[in-house]
Amino acid sequence: MEDIFSIRDVIAAFFRQFRIFFLVFLGAVSVGLLTIIIATPMYQASGSVLVKFGADADARVNNPAGNQYTSTVDRREIMQSNLDILQSHDLLKMVMEKIGIERIYPSITEQVGSNDSPLEVAIYMMERKHLTIKSSQQSNVIEISVLNSNPEVAAEIVSNIQTIFIARQLEIFNKPQTTFLQEQVTLAEERLNKSQKALRDFKASVGMSSIEEELNELLKQKSSAASVAFQAVDDAQTKLAELQDKETEMLSTYREGSPPLITLRKSIAEAERQLRERQDSLNSKNGTLSEQTSGINKRITKLEDQRNRYNDLVRQVQVDETSYKNYLARSEEARVNENLGEKKITSISVVDSPSIPVKPTTPRKKLTLLISMLAGGVLGIMCVLIREIFDESFRTPKQLSEALGLPVLTSFPKKDGAMQLFNNIEHLLANVPQPVIQFVSSYEGEGVDDIAIDLANLATSQGKNVLLVNTEQLQKDFAQIHFEFTKSHNNSWTIITSSGMLNSELGKSLAKLASGSIMVVEAERTRAPVANEVKRLIESLGGKVIGGVLVKRQMYIPAWIYNRLYK
């Protein structure tokens, strides 16, 4: 049948299928109530621990520099590590053994098989169902919640988890390493002393303290020697130029051969000699500057040859020194952590100790009942819609008209249904004198006889002469009866009733004699394929189906709602 989409059709379907809806709704609510009744009350105990970082932590694991800042990544890793420890199999096993499996799960031994370990089953149940451990990204607090049928046991489990967790954290993170690290410090110190001695011996063998420093000093000496030599030449040239200028001035005043001029020329000759000597010393390979430069260059060449060896020794000293410092710092850290562990000091603190719960957490009676009612309502509506969608019977005249492709002449119950049927037949067969009207149905008991009797009475009151023939009670030849009736009565109607048309041989034989056949369809009983089969049968026999009548309609919707929906 047609799909249901509109709100009006949904409401109509709801009232029509209210019994199904009610049964499904009642079933869902009953399941909810049964769950509330038979469910074992579970009590939830909660506690929390604080994981301290940086300056707040007593034990600074792997933080030798005393850095108080903990990066986001490090913090997340530490928090996850502690969450994993809290949920570890060994920790839960220790809690179970300390409290006792029978106290936590009293009937556990009866529930497990002979091949299963009650302890392992209890741990599995705790992990999967009854233990909740969580922390937020913005907080350093880890919350621990446990469900148990005994409120005192629930609180005891949380308390033991906190205690054993702190002990496990101390055991894992504060294991004594002092002896091992002291040995590593001694070995690192020996390696450092060895590399330092090798560097000192090398410096002594080449006669320097630092290659880089000595190279810089030699370059300075070389530059300084050249500067001094060139400065001496410049000074001699300047002195010679001054004496020559003075000679020029004296020639304008003194005569050749005068004592002052002779003395001056001797000074000029001496200056020229000194200039030549200094220039010769600067340019000569055997001069003072060449000797100094040659010695410096030889020293530089020797130092360059030793540079690689020197750099290797320096790097080895640096590596050994860094290793020594790291082991020394970690050794001190291990010593501090060992002392903290002996005093039971850790970076974990209990923030909230569990208290014995007063009221059970589950089952949540109001919530369970509300969910069951909502589920029942949704499932009920779904069942109603599914039943309506797959229901092939007729419920409205519109469905009948669309399925059979026929006009619906009237429907019952209806106040003026008989008059509407009479008017429609008179209109359809207006051009047929003394018509023969056959009322047919797919099944017996669909009300064909009642409709025919009502129509006959109404037609009689309207001045018609009516012959009413029931095929089940017909004992004479219909053609003879009809001929005699029409011969003696003018303005006549002949009405034939044929119930169960598919099995009525006489009804089939009369179909081709009728001026028009009218299909009577019982609402919510006759299916569309059956009705169509009857129609095709009549047409195959030479008959003509002129319309349909929908009978026994059920008005499920209250009148005040129906009037709003359909009027």
C-alpha cells in the first residue's frame, strides 16, 4: 500500500494500531522494571591522587640540573605512565590478594569454569567493568572509581589501590642505583685524567700550552718585526729628506767649502749610509728581519703539523669531562632518590581518600525507567509504521480508488452512504434502461447482501421497481426471472449479490449479463492483490466494473481529533 509520510497519516496509524503500540511499549517498560528489580545494587567509591611535577615534586628523576620546568610532552608521558601503573595487572593482583577474591566477588568460584583461575577472572572483571581510572589534560589529578555490591569493600579497594600504587611508584622509579653510578663516576674520572695527561704531555713535547694561542702570538711577532723594520727605513728616509732640504736652504746663504755646509754634507752622507744599511737589511735574506721571519714561519709550520693531533686530544678531554659531570650528577640524584625512597617520600600524594558510599550508583531507577519508556515509545511507533507500510488492506476510500483505478461510490458506515450510492449508480447508468447491477466481493461475509437490501429499499422509495437476486439462493434460470420482471415492470432495477466471487460459479456467469459490477471491499480485511484479481476476473468474463464500495470502516481517531485532521 502507499507509504506513510504525513503527520496526519502517522496519527491515524497510531490510533489504528494502538494495540500493537501499547503492547510494544508495555513490553519495553516491563523489561526496564524487571532490570531494576533483578539488578544487583552497585556502590561506587572514589578517590584521587596528585602527580607532582617540577618544583612540587620531591624526587626529581632524571633532572640533574634542577630544572623546575616540565614540558607538555614530558608531563603527558609521566601522567600516562602513572595511569598504566594504576591499571597494571600486577597492581590489581596485589589488591585482590590483599583484600580477598571472595570479599570482592562472593560468587566468583561458582561462576568460573574448572579450567579458569578465579583470580584472573576477578582481575578481568575489575579491569573491564568495575574499575575506572581517568585524568584530564589540564589537571595533575588522577581519579580512581570502583563499583562493588558491598559499599565497604568498594572503599577498601580504592584505598588499597592508592596505597599499593604509591609503593609501586617508589619501587619502579626509585630503585637504588648508587653503587652502579659510583662505579661509573670512578671510571669516568679515570678516563678524564688519562685524556688530560695525554694533552699535557703533548703540549710539553711540542713546547706550547695552546696551539691556537701560540699561533696568534707568532703571527703578532711576525707582524711586529716587519713593522719595526719598515719603520726604521721610513725614519731614515725622513731624516735624509730633512737634511737635504736644509742643504738647499744653506746653499743660498753659505759659500761652497764653508764649514757649516761641509758639516751638513757629512751628516747627509751618514744618513744615506744608514738608509742603505737598513734597506739592505730589509731586502737581504741574511738580514735581521729575514732571520726573525724565517724562525717564526718555521714555528708556525711545525704547529700546523701538530694541530690535528692537538684537536683530537682536546675533543677527547671535553667528551670525558662531560661524561664525568653527567655521571657525577646522576650519582648524586640516585643518592637523593634512595634516601627519599627509604623515607617513603614520592611525587605521588593522596588528594581524596575514599569514603563508604551510602546510596547505590546502579541501577539508576529513574533513568532506567525513562530510557525504557522512550525505547518503548520509539519501538512502538516503528512497529506501527512498519505494519502500516506492509499492510496491503484498504483503510480509506482514497487507497481503494488508487489501488483498483475505480471511483469509490460510497463508504460505510456513513450517514448518507446509501443515498450517495444510489445517486452515483443512477448517474453512471443513466443511459442504461432497466439496468442490471451486480454487487460482488472477494470473500463471503463482507456485507454485500446488507448493502443490496439497503439500496433496494432506498430505490423503491425513490419510485424504482427493484428485483433483488441472491446468487446463493437462486433456484430458477436468471434470464427467465429477469425477462418476466422487466416485462411487467417499467423503470426497474435488477440487483444481484455475489459474495466470494472467486469461488462463485453462478456469480461469474452473471458478470457478463450485468450492466455494471460494483466491488464491495471490507476495510482492513480485503487485500489489494485479491481485489485486483476479482476485478481482472470480471473483466476477463466480459463484465464491467463501474466502481467500488468500502464497508466496515473503523473510526479509530476520536471525533474532535478527526475533525481537525480531515476537515
